Amino acid sequence: MKLHLHASGAQNIIQRYDNHAIRVNNQEYCQSLIISAENILAPWRPRSISQLQASDWQVCFDLPIDLILLGTGNNMHFPAADITLPLLQRHIGIECMTSAAACRTYNVIVGDGRRVAAAIIIEAD
């Protein structure tokens, strides 16, 4: 799926997403990642929603964000409460959705200048 958004300034914008890769600022990533307006944390360890652990959020704690959009692949899944608890303890909200929806939503929210990150799971083959 190609995504189009005109961005002003030097922000990380998702240009394309499919089941195997995500393109950000003309660079292709084939592994899970976390993206915010200023940072790209790649690769990110989990390769499926079943591999996600509470400790995987540790890399986010220094990012200037208020919300994480968790892209869980082709299907929407909700991680167990103990997995998202570290985020909530730091007052970081989390929304779960398909990875395609997370990419679209991220572009809109970051375009509005809000403090958001997208944690996109690129599933292992």
C-alpha cells in the first residue's frame, strides 16, 4: 500500500507498507521497527505479536512521545495487559491496530505535530 502525505520539515514519514517491508524517507526496512518524527529504531526485536514482551518497550522510554500505535500485522491483536503495563506506568498511551492502519494513522498524527510513535511488526516468513 502506497501512502501519500506532504510533510513539511524533517520528519520521518511512512511512504509505503506491505506485509514484508516498510519504506520511510526512501529507505526500505524489512524488519520490525519503531518510528517517531525524529527517530527510527530498527530493527525492533519482535517478529510477531506472540513474541512481544514488556521489555521490548524499553527502547521507547527516551523518545519524546505520548502515544504508541502498535501495528500487529495483517490482523489486529491486543497484547496481554502485563505487556503494555510499562508504557502505561510512564503515561504513554497505546493503540493497537493492523500494521497498515498504524502506518496511515501515524502519518496523520505526526503531520499534526503530535508526539507519536508507530511500533510496526513486520512478521517473519
